[in-house]
Amino acid sequence: MTNHRIKKQIVALGGGGFSMEPDVPLLDNYTLGLTGVERPRVCFVPTASGDAQWYIDKFYFVFRKARAEASHLALFQRKQTNLRDFLLGQQVIYIGGGNTANMLAIWRLHGVDRILREAWEHGVILTGLSAGMICWFEGGVTDSFGPLAALNDGLGFLPGSACPHFDGESDRRPAYHAMVAKGQLLNGVAADDGVALYYVGTELAGVVSSRAESGAYIVSRSVTGVSEVALDSRYLGPAVDNGATTHHQRQLTGDTGDTGDG
């Protein structure tokens, strides 16, 4: 008997996808392509937005019948009785953005956190943006409580911390730097809008982007403050005529919350 090893996969988006780039399907097409099937079963989980109807409608509009077998899981007005069978029957589970802390609390109340881990271990591809990026890690930068703050009770499927919208919101980068430097968050990874981090198991296997100028970064505490190192990334769009991407490393000292150029 052939032993087929299950591949555990997570695609974590700093920003982008159907809700932010409805006319640029590069990141979502990348994720769908990982399934290896023409019309994968894709379930949208909009818990972080309070199951906002506009968000659900947008998902169904973008993931038309020709593209995927689409469904969604609502927990505020829950209709699914067997969450485990429903979620394990998907090929992609897509987590929407919104309030990360509220989402995690509701998931734990309904047992969704445990089911997501089981789905991941059974080969269902997990993906999402913003809250749907942070949740897979041990912690991350969140605006769930108003001002940006450290959240340290993520699902922990992936090690370390995460910061989405690294270039899309001016206060994200300095806030993440400060939290890592002060030990409020573990060392981790940051992703610009339009960037996806592809994990196989718990290892980062690649970085792809829908925007030629966007990237991802390893952010680590150092003796002088914090270190930010750019990762190699692959642009999914048409070839650009600007040569190889230039990567850089910054060593920051003192109160890195004052760097202010995120």
C-alpha cells in the first residue's frame, strides 16, 4: 500500500486577496492552485468581522461557481450543526479580517480552534488575511482593543509572532519593532499588503506577492534593539523590468516605537 504523506499548508496574507484586491486575483489564485483541483471546495470564515453580510456577499461574488465550490461558516447565527465534518470536508479554509481577539474567543467557545488544527493536520489548506494571518501564530500585533497592542494567545500552529499590513498602515511597523524589542512579542515575521507567506508544516517555504514592490521581513530582538531582514519573494504578476529585488537589513536602537516609517 502506498503511504501518502499529508502536507500541512498555511498561506498567511499580510493584506490583499479578494477583499482588498478584487480585481487582482493573484494571491487567491496561488492558494487555489495549491489544491491541485480545478474547482476546490473553499469555505470562508468571517468571524472576525462579526459575520458581516457584505463580506460574505463579496466572497461569493469573487469565488463564482466556475472558480470554486464556495461555502461559508457563520457562528453568530450558526446553522451548521456538525462543524467538524463541515470544515474537514473543505480543501481550503479562508479566514477573513477583523477583530482577532474576538474571533479567537468565539472559535474557542465553539471548538473551531481544535477543528482547524485537525483540518490542517489532514491536509486542508488554511489561509486568510490580517486577523486571518495573525491567528495561525503564537502572537501578533492587533488593533482588537483599539490602539495597536500585543496579542499572545494565537492558535500557535506556527511559531513566533506576526504583523500584517506592514506597509499599509503607518503605525504597524514601528509598533511591531517596539513590541519585539521590548519582549512583548516573540521574534516573528511581517508582511506587506499584497504579500503571502507560504508555510509547509511549520517552516516558511516561500513568499509571493501581488505587488512588485511589496515584501516580507524577519523581525528579531537584538542587543541593539531590533533587526529587520527582508526575505526573498516572488512576484506573481507580469515580469517587471527593474532587475532583482534589493534586500536590506536595519539595526535599530533605543525606543523603536519612534522610528515611524512603517
